[in-house]
Amino acid sequence: AENAHQRRRLGAEEYSAVLKNTKLLQKAGFETEDFGNGTVVVRTVPTLLIGADTESAVTEAAASLAEKGLVEIEALDRIYHTVACKAAIKAGSKTTPAELLLLAKRALESDDVRYCPHGRPVAFEITRHELEKQFGRIQ
């Protein structure tokens, strides 16, 4: 985890949920503290979020915690998905050719990198026939 020291104002339900779930947030790498008036101080964030959109990650984590009927493991899973999504390389991100090559190798060589945090595939296989059909080479 990395020190963050950011203040974040939340809606009433989210604020209450964060205060009730500080231990669960700590399991996910967030150290939070009550700052009063619907505001929490985020002292630590997961290392994955360094340089990412930590503010919206905290807000989404709070919203997950505020959702009714979720058991702890479900809430923790949603927080992990939020962290993974916020830390992911997005379209338009600045990356070097070496970083892209390393990312492609990891995705193609590792069975644990098949889907994004939302369940969408990160790669798929297409046959030569399907490719040629797309370019109008065959019917």
C-alpha cells in the first residue's frame, strides 16, 4: 500500500458504510479515517492505484460497501474489481513499445489474464478464414 493522504467527501450512505467497514477496507489496502461532516481521510491506497484515479476508486468502493445485502466476501470482491479496473491501462494511455510487448506476452502466456475485471475478454482468437472474410478477400 502507498500513502495517499487525501480527503474525500461522500454521500451519507457511503460515508456511514466506510466508517462501519474500516477493517474490510484495510484488507483491500485502503486505510481510512473519519474526518467529520461526511468526509473521510484516505491515508493509504493499494499499491496498484499509484498514479491511477484513486478518488473514484474510493468513491466506488464506498458505494459497494453501502449496497444492501452484500456479504463481506462480495463487497471485498467488488472493491478488488474496482482497484483492478482503475489500475488498468486504458485506451489512450501513454505506453512504450517495450511495455506493450511485455503486456502482450503476459496476456498470451498466462491463463490468469483472459478477462478484464468486468468479465470482458482481453484477447480472442480469429482464424485466417474469418480474417480474410472481414477484409472482403473471400465470401
